[in-house]
Amino acid sequence: MRHLKKRNKLALPADQRKAILRSLATSVLKRGQIKTTLGRAKAVQREVEHLITLAKKGDLHSRRQAASYIYEKEVVKKLFNETVGAYKTKNGGYTRIVKTTPRRGDAAPAAILQLVS
């Protein structure tokens, strides 16, 4: 049975989908916000929320799990040292998606994914 197994496949093979999600998650944590399509924003929001939850734990195992997912070591340090401080008392809702005008060219629904501070 496939109960609770639904994922947004983003019309990509698994390896490419995972690479895009890792790249977008790294960018969000590095810059604070990104502009992308609505589907990708919804998919990467889940990953970013999970990474912040790992950072809130703060133990070595959580740091290694985050480091295996995030592409840049500096972003891992920033996540565990600076970013997590703003979310110590929150139990979720670390990011927000703001819909914007459709993307020029193919009219794909665009959105901004940003960290809530």
C-alpha cells in the first residue's frame, strides 16, 4: 500500500529531483529567500522545515544529517549557529510561500519561498 507516500515528483527523474531540492534548500538557507515556481517552492518547503528541525536538536547526529543534505559547509554552520536561534520557541512554520505574478515566457505560477523571522 502507498498510504502517506505522495510526493511532488516535479516531472523529473529521481536523481534530478533530489539534486534540485538539495540545491534550492541550500539557496534558501544561504540567502533567506528564493524565487521559483510554485510547485518547486512547495516541494522544497518541506525539506527546509525538516532541516531547521534538525538544527533545533543541535546534536552531532543531526549536524551530520544536515551536512549530508546541504551542499555547502558554510551553510550548515550558519544553520546551526545563527538561523536556529530565531526558531527555538517555534514548533513549525519556519517558512512562508508568497505567490507572485506568473513567470514570463511560459506563464508558470511563480512564488517566493522565504524564511520567517
